[in-house]
Amino acid sequence: MNDDPFLDLILEALNLCHPRFALAFGSEYSPGDALAKRRERERPFLCEFYHQFRHLWERGLPGRLGLGHLVVQGEPKDLGPLPDLLFWRLGEAGQPDQRTGAVSMSFLTNPETIADNGELLSRFQREHGYPMAVSVVVGAFSNSEADALPSFAGVTYVRYDTQRRQARA
């Protein structure tokens, strides 16, 4: 368990991801790969993550974690580019909807996108007030300095290790 229930929910959904679906197009980009800028290989993983998130949502896990009713929607004050998923808590009992978290995903072999996501998430956390900005990085981590990720203010990294099939913050 972490200090933040939203992060726990993200980790739980990632740990349910089935590698066959999540890694449909592989997780490796070669240097100069044209697909890297468009993040083509990340798309199936993002879809599998959202699928597992919805299963947890249907089972009421966000409510049990104290997050209330969550929805994915856009940012009314920003036309883009946007993080992959923007989570909001629905307002209840006369309260307005609240920003809950911004999530983006990239593969470890796509360092330019990791940096772009970090900058974008940091801006959304700072300018729009998302309490959690989570950059999910997917790859075969070796726990070496080569796996070090760039630092961005307000951004929490979650590493999904494709060899261990496990996510950790």
C-alpha cells in the first residue's frame, strides 16, 4: 500500500494486465523507429490497462479506497496535448467534480516520450491542480543506472516490469 489511494488503484490495474493483450505489438523500439513518436506500441498496453481499471471500477474498488466515483474525461481548460487519461471524481452532495489524477504511459525503449510525458504531466499537475501525475513506464528493468528516469516536479513514476509482470512505484 502507498500513501495515495489513487496510486494504489493504478498499481492494482497494472498488475492485472495480461501481457498477451498488453504487449500485442511488443515493447521494444529500435533507435530512430518512426512508430516511437506516435507511440504505436504503447496503445495496446494503455487499452489493456484501462480494461483492467474498468473491472476494478465495476467491483467498486475506487469507492472502497475512498476515491468515490471516478470517470475519465478531458480537461475543460486545456485543448491539448493531453495526458493519456485524466481521472475525475464525480461531485456528490452538491460538491463539484474534482480532478483526481493524470496518467500517461510510455515504453522504456522510448526515452523521448518518457521525457515528453514527464513535462506534460508536470504541467497538468502544476497548472490544472491534478493531485496525482503518474508516468507509467513499461519495460524490462534491470535496476541499473541505465534504467534511471528523468525527474519532473510533481510526477510519480510507476515501473511495469515486463519480465516480472509487476508494477511498482
